[in-house]
Amino acid sequence: MKFAVSQGFISKNPCSGAVWREAMDEEYGEIENVLTLEQARKLICLLENKEGEYFIFNTIVKLLLMTGMRSGECLGLRWSSIDFENKTIFIDKTLSYANNSWFLSTPKTPRSTRKIAIDDVAIEFLQKHKEEQDKQKEIVGTAWQQADMVFTSCTGHWYDRSLLNSQFRRFIKAHKEELKLEHNLTIHGLRHTNASLLLFEGEDIENVSAHLGHASVETTSKVYAHMYAEVRVRVAKTISNALHNV
């Protein structure tokens, strides 16, 4: 905005005087919005037991949990962005909504444009998804609209976030007891879960930050402050136990 004022595009900076609000938004939501490792494993089992109309939804949820992508980044994936041979996904688009229409835009921050690795499990269910999608394309024919998109509706339209969010709410409500959830879990909680599991498994916070596409390591540290503190306590106990057991 300052640059726009300096170039004469606008006469006044509308952000002048804005104050940083210490609030929880979609990206930095309540950190209780996570699954434990046991709950995450149970979620995978529940998804694999669902078939039919749940197939695309299952694939999306599993990919979000395994990669930590934002939902918009996942729904903005194109097949040309997935390198099956080298097992990587290049994230350079996100599905956005404005003026009553969906479209692809650039990710949230410059660091959000990134390449992430995926394993053989993800490769397998993505390839299976592509096979099913190709069958559906043959049925729909030329009416199919988004040819290169990984996730679409059954007729080839955008698979929008509002649909994904409502499906996930219904799924969690139906399986809350099986998951032993004492709190609500949103679709963004899968991203928090991915990050927390990486930290608790001992992954360096700089790597986690790059993996998530955060603007900076400081952002990651702030969002997962108390989790990272727990990790550091565990590290201290590990070295102490190792020394005393010698």
C-alpha cells in the first residue's frame, strides 16, 4: 500500500494506523484443532473403509493429512504439478473465490510456492484417483471443464472449499466417538496435525516451516510455540536419560 501511494496509484494508505490483532484466524487457529498420532491413524482407517461417493473426499483428506497443504493449495493442484517419477508435488496455485466464481491464484506467501515430497502410499492413492477420474471423464465427455485439475466434481467442475468443509464437518460429526475427539476438528486441523506430528517426531522447525510454506521460521515458531516447547523438553529428557543410563 505504501508503494501504491508512492507511485500515485492511490492517494492514501488504507492500512495506515492498522494494529496487529492477536487473534486466531484460519491459518493460525486454535492449536487444539489437532489430532494425536493415534487419532490420525484412526482417521486413515475410517477413510479407507469408505467407498463410492466418498472416494474423492477420502483422497483429499488423506493428502491434506500427509502433506500439510492448505485446503486451497490442495484443491488448486493440477496433474502437471505432480511428478510421479520423482515423487514430488509443486505447489504454485491455490483455489480462490471472488465475484461469485472460483479461480486459481498464487499461494498465500512467496514461500508458499514450494516443492514437497510424497511417499509411495500417496503416489498409489493419487494414481488410483487419476484412473477413476479418467473413467469419469469418458462418461462426461466434452462437458468436462477442468481437464488438468486433480480434484473436481463428478462433472469436471471446481471442487470448492465450501463443499469440502461441509463434507468434513459431517464426517467428523459421524465419527467423533470413534476418533475419541473431545473438541471440534476443522479441515485446517489436518494441516496443524501434520506440523505437530513432524515436530514431535523430531523434525527441525526450519524444515517444518519450509514444508508448510510459512512466510518465515518465526511464523512457525509462533503458531506452534507450545508444541515446540514440549519438543525441547522431550529432547532435554532424552539426553538426560541417555547419559544416566550409560
